[in-house]
Amino acid sequence: MNDVIPENGIMETDNFPNNEWKFLLAMLPKSLDLAQTARQSGALILPRVIREAETLLRLIFAYACCGFSLQQVSFWAASQDLARLSKVALRKRFQRSALWLEVLLKGVLAERAGCLVTEGIRLRLLDATTMSIPGSQGTDWRLHVGFDLGSLSFDSLELTGSEAGETYSRFTVQSKEVVIADRGYAHRAGLWSVVQSDGYFLLRLNWQNVPLQSSQGEPFDLFEAFRQVGQEEAIEFSVQTAPTRGIPAIPARLVVRSKSPEVTAECQRKLLKEAKKKGRTVDPRTLKAAGYFFVLTSVPAEDLTATQVLETYRFRWQIEMAFKRLKEILPLRRVPVKDPDLAKTYLLANLLAALLTEDLARDFLAFSP
């Protein structure tokens, strides 16, 4: 889009896609009233220049998803006879549109939730990814995602600041649902929230973040368990989490498999390299644990064997691929603005576009050539 506004300041719009807008709008749930939700959320209080909610949404998509600057959106809107606003006026309207986009995003996800409910156990991946603003080397925004393995689609999206950590407690878990997560979710409060929802957790552990006991309530020696693991098969131990601050012991199964000597050596090398870079020393127990792959789950043994538990966890790469699609197909790798309200609108608009793109791709693939 770098050639949208040439040196003479006149915007070229002949090749800009305009004919598909009504088709895109038709993909939104019929239950969503754009005008009503825009007014209720404060996005369209005084419609003097932008008279319709769908026009506002179209301008937001042009800004967030098409690589347009605010100035370019201003030129384009005027050339299409959509609205005549300065870039400052556009900024103000976009800044107060984040809540409206949240409503639209939740509406699309709610419609999906109705389609995803099936009988039996449902496998669901939970994870988070981060984004940075210009000039930042750290985390400024965190996106918390639920991903349905049955349909390979997003079923939950929540955008927060960097202060909001990863936890199972952030998600609504359905009965008999297996929520699969990595080590960042290994906290007893989050595990307890899953159990209270009548769901099942399945997650990878660090050796130190969840204190374990035997099923009789005695301290469980994880490294002694490692010594019982052979080279080929997975071994299962009946354990429970140690009770803490109002959270009772949670019965679970610890499934352990040893890594090959080559993989172990590579994992240990990376740990030592990272520690050296940060000026730290590696705990010998961390190096020992690097030789084993261990997962904690509350799924009953009659539903998943020890080997199946490990195989199920390996599906987690699907959510990593979903994050890669978000950041490479849509401009989500880095947020181009520092203003928090405008940045939130930018991110939410891209997430809404991602859901509509998924729906479009699913419909396209289902249509016979």
C-alpha cells in the first residue's frame, strides 16, 4: 500500500477492493445489530459525518488490516464518498471504538461456541502470545487464546496488557472438556478452576512450579520417579497436588517419558547458553529434568492411556501454527501505534478479521469445485 498516495498527494483508488464489502458484512452473525451495538458501546454517539456503523467498521478495517495510515484512510474515505474527516477526527473515533469491536468479537465467538458443542470429550488448546509497540523490546500486549482442536478454529480471544499472566482461570471451561496447555499454566489455582468446572487439565510441567504428593499425601520425589523411567515406554504415577491456601489436593496422573540422549544434550546446551547470556548458573536439577518429558493430567486412565496422554499433548503445535498465521498473514507481529486506545482498536479489528477469514476459508474448502 506504499503507493496509495503518490507524491502529488492524489490517492489512487481504482484498484482498491470495494466490491466485497457487503459480502464481508454478511459473514457477521445475524444477531449482531451493528448500529445498536455501536451506539450502546459509545462508538457512534454523534453520527454527523460517519452516519452508519458499517461505514465506521469499514474505515477501521482499512486502517487496521490494509496497512493504511490515518491520513491515507482520510483520503480514501473522501474518494469513496464514505466520509470527510481529518486524520485527527478519525483517530478520535477509532480510539473510542475498542469496546464496540469487543462486542462484535464476542458475538462471532458466541456463534461459534454453539457450533462446537458436541457429545463426549472435547480437546481444546489454551495459550497466549505477545505483541510490542514501536520502540519496545518487551511485552506490551498479550493475547489469550482458546483453540478448538475439532474444528481447528479459535473459540476464545481476550486481549490484555502485559500485566495479565497466563492462567486456566481466565477461560470458561465446559464439562468433560480437556484443556491442553504448556508450562506457563502450571499453577494450582488455575488447575482447581478447571476441576471446579468439571473439566480436565492436561499440561506440561516444570520440575519446581507445582508441588506434588503421592496419592497418600506424602511428598512426591520427582527425581526418584525419573530413575524409574526406561528409554522407550511412558510411565504413569498416581499423584496429587499439595494443598495450599484454600485449594485442596487435586488428584492427577503424572506421565513421564525419557528423551533420547541427543535431544537431552541439545536441551541442556540451550539451557546453559541462555543462563550464560543472562549471567546466571543453571540449577543441576533443571539440567536433570531436561532429559525427561513429563505431563500432568486429570483425565481418567480409562479415557486416555499414558502413551495417549503424551500423544494428545503433542497436538499443542496446532496453536503455535495458528499464532504464526495470525502474525504473518495479518499485521499482528508488532503494533504500529503507541496510544493504548488506538492500539487496542487496531488489534481487535485484526482479530475480528482473523475470525472472518477462518469462516471464509472453511466455507471455501467445503464448496465442491
